Amino acid sequence: MSPTPRRLLSSLRRLVHTEDSGSPDTHLLPVIDEAFSARILDLAIRIGETMLVVGAPASEVTLTIVRVCGAYGLDPVHVDVTYNSITIAHSRPGASHPTTLLRVVRGSVPDHAKLQRLQALVAEIAGGLALDDAHPRSRAIRRLPFRHPPALVIAAQAGLAVGGAILFDATWPATAL
């Protein structure tokens, strides 16, 4: 008994095409060379530095740096955030030495508008924003001027000091001082 053409075609189709549930999952593994990893680390540490300068806590800065590096396939990274510096290191498999960056953080002026923009940028990076697009956007956010003039900030701090003096029943000369 010879097989019918339909059976023969069905048998050939099973040889070529398999069920999706039976095939193993495959994942795209990014190829990250030393120059690309240095660019990722540079972006992450600059975002972290700006966050620390504008008032974000060290734990949030650490998580953001790890999140940015992970979004571009750089995992694991070691991050150390102190009051005035950020160190980030990544050791590529097979590399003879790790890539390490250190940024010294100078001064801090709370600027929550800039912090919001940085967090929105990090969310876009996690959503798939290309590294070449993230660098200029990060630079533009870092270079935004402070929203309020320095005289207004000093006047607000003086008003806060006067309020604290009144709260503690300071004398008028002490309050004026």
C-alpha cells in the first residue's frame, strides 16, 4: 500500500516544522566589548552622580546605576556610593582586569525637577532607549540650570532659620542674627 500524497506531505512537514512548545527557548546574548562596557558605565555613573548632587539617597543612586547597566546587558556590576564619590566596577568574563570608574561628587543642591527628569530617563532606558540616544539626553538634563535664582534660595533659607528661632523662643536679637 503506497502512502497518499497528503500523508507524505504531512510527514515531510513534521520533519521540518516542530511544535513551539517542544522547542527550547533561545535568548539573544549581547556581545559587550570593553569600549561598549566603558560607555555604559560612564552613562550610569554620570546619571548616578547627578542624582546624588540633586538630593537622591545613596541607596536609590546605587539601584539606578545597577538598573541602567542591567538595561544594556552589563551584569553584574559593583557600585559603591559614599558622601562624595561613586565607584562602579564590572569584570567581563575572560577579561584580565575589571573596568572601574570613579566620580567625585562636588556639592549638592536639592533640585527635584531635575531628579524627576533623570528618573524618567532611567525608565526610558529600561524600556529600551538606545545608548547613543541616552548619552545626549543625560547630558542635557545635567546641564539644566537651577530653577530658582540664588537670591531666592538664600531668602528662603533665612526665612526657615527665623522660623526655627521663633519656634525655640529665641530673643529678637538672636532671631535677627
